[in-house]
Amino acid sequence: MIKPKASILAELVQIRRALAHRFSLLEDKADDAEIESRIRDGSEFRGATPWILIFAIFIASVGLNVNSTAVIIGAMLISPLMGPIMGTGLGVAVYDFELVKRSLRNLGIATLISLVVSAGYFLLTPLQQARSELLARTAPTLWDVLIALFGGLAGIIGVTRRERSNVIPGVAIATALMPPVCTAGFGLATGQWHFVGGAVYLYTINCVFIALATVVGIRALKLKRHSFADPILAKRVKTILLVLALGTTLPSIYLALKLVRHEVFKFKAQAFVVREFTFENSHVVATKVDPDTRVITLSLIGDPLNADTLRTIHERLSTVGLVGARIVLHQMGDNRVDVTALKSSLLSDLLRDSQAVVVEKANQINVLQNQIQALKSELAARDAPLGKVDDVANELRLLYPDVTSVVITDGVEVLPSGEKKRLMLFYVMSKKRLSKDARLRIEDWLGVRMQADAAMFHFGIGIASVGKKASKGHKSGRG
């Protein structure tokens, strides 16, 4: 059964109202005065704000210098650069051109401080190499425009809510205002002006499109414009905004298209090499693709490819979208062999493998050295008392003139259970048999003098010597 037209229209109206309620930006919007107050306060640049900026610039510069993404994100979270940019957008949206001038002045001062601080850091740091985090901020494209625009829209929606949200920190991370200006400082410090140009352009894109998004958001939320608005001046401002937007967008579109063309060419070239250069006795060991010159450079090992095979491969380039591309082939048996490239590839593999072996051997050596040192310390502690043997023997003869010789050594006692026990052995020889009291006093004296925790004593008559059988005597032990 076909529904009446009126019923269909009623359902469409209900759907429209439900969608309007679901996506309404006015439902939880803060008061206009509160919104203006927030953005105006954020656009000020005095007191603690310049210090926070300086510290954030140092953090971002260190992060770029050591190629730490986490440190760079931390710097972006505490950066106060968003305030003056949103202040500029608010001033344009409500025709408060005094706010526009003040916000632009604050933004200019903040940018100048950022450049000076970052350039000073990169002049002093010993790490002068441009790492990947620095290089990523030198070639802005259309995607950076889109990130700044959508980030700015999210930021203005977040700042106009009755309850504060965590949108602004996220926008600061996404639009990345700090890294480009620090990259420009690196370019100034090292005299690399292409870094300065690319980074300043990316910074300009972010500033312009965050401000433009703020203008669009304020207009969409229908904040009251100031009563002294001049229609002619308003038209002039719109024209300036349009020129700024186009002036920053068009170069980025060109760079984005160029980037896309390069990536597409690389993808097609690498896929072509994998598909076409599959031979039983020849293998590709190195591939280099240059999108600017449209040259694909290959290094092969194995049997050289003949001229007919190479001609056939070249003819297939145009069939896979690589029109105008050419292949430069370095192969064994060809006078164009790139020996340096082949050596570099092989040596890099050998170096990688040998480094792993060296690290493993170094770890083993460290373990053995630690074990040797521990053993030396143990032996030194054990043999320390034995160094006093001469003194002990002389002192014992003075105390007991009948003692003829003393033998002191280190030994091991094996118990019936199989347990081994370390102890000191004392052989005391005398001219005549010593009394029991004398033997006990000698045992106590030697035990204390030699610091023996466990000892075994042998008392005999005669002279103890290696290779001769001593006279029978008396044995005793102490634990």
C-alpha cells in the first residue's frame, strides 16, 4: 500500500528534526559573553604565558633534536600559541578589529620568541643532524591544510561549550604549531634556508586555517557582531580572508599533487620490478626509484640479461602506467656494473651480522671477567691469613721453645654424607711431647691468630718435612 504524500512529508519532517536535534551546536553552547571572554583571555600574551612558551619551545627543540615523538607531543600540549590565533579569528568574525590587531601582535611576538629560542638552542647543541621529525616539517601539503581546518573547527566547537572539554589539547597536537616554528629555528641556526621556507609555510598554513575555522565556527554559532561594523570594511575583510586562504592553499595543493604523483610512481615502479625481474639465475639486490627523473635503477647479481630481454621489459613500462620511465641496469658481465652499490649492499649485510656476533662475544667476555674477579676476591680473602705464617711460627717458638716447626695449610674435609667442608690444617712439631694444657692453649692461640672458623691440629715429636715421615703424635680437631 502506497503511503499518502502528506504522511511521507510528515515522516521526513520528523527525521529532519531528529537530525537537527542530534547535531545541534546550540543546545549546550555557553553564553556569548563567556565565549568571548575565554577566547580574549587566551589571546593575551603576558605574565606567565611567555615563560610557558619559552619552556615549551625548549622541550620541542630537544624532541626534534633527539627525534623523540613523545617529547614533541608534550611540548605541543603546553604550548600557548593557539590563543592568539583563535583571538584573531574571533575578532574577524565579530568585527572587533582592535582584538584582531592585539591578537596578531601577540602572535607575532610569540612567533619571534619561538624562532629566537629555538635557533639559540640549535646553535648550542652538538647534534646538528636533521632527523626524520625535522624533515617531516619541511614539505607541507594539502593534507596539512585539511588538518589545520578541521582541527580549528573542532577547537572552536570545544571552546564554546558550557563545560570545558579536552578538545583544545588534541587540536594543539593535531595541528602541530610548535614543531614547524622550531624547525624554522633549526634552519636559521644551521643556515639551511629550505628548512626555514618549508617550516614557515607549514606554520602559516596552521595559523591561517585555524583562524579561518574560528571565523566559520563563530559565524555558525551566531555570536553577536559589534554594532560599529562597517559594511565596506566587512567586505574588505572578507576579501582579505579569501586571498589569505587561497594564497596558503594553492601552493599546498600543488605540493600535495606532486607528492601523490611521486608515491604512485614509486608504487608502480616497485611492483613492476617485482613482477618483471624474476629470473632463475639473476636476482635484484638493490632498487632505487627517482620520481623526479623517472629513472628506475637496479643492481643484479647472477647471469647477465641479454639485450632482447631488456628490450622486452622496457616495452612493458608503458603498459603499466610508467610512460617516460627508463631503467638503468647494473649487472655482472656488463661494463655498467655498479661495484660500489653491490659492495655496499653486501658489506651492510655482513656488518649487521658481525655486529650481533660482536655484541654476543662482548657479553660473554664481561660475564667471564666478572667470574674471574669474583674468584680472585674469594682466593684473596681465603689466603689472607696464610700471609701471616712466618710471624705466627716465630711467635709460637718464642712462646713455646720446645716447638721445632709449624706447618699451616688450607684443606677440605669430606664428611660421610659427602658434604665438603673447608678448614685450616695445623702441624705443630716439638722436641718432646707437649702437655694437654699446652696443646689446648696452642690450639686456641692459633685459631684466634689465624682467624680460622674451622681447624684441625696435629701435634707430633720431631721435625716436619716434605717427603719424610714424621714421628707419631697427637691429632685433634675443632669446628
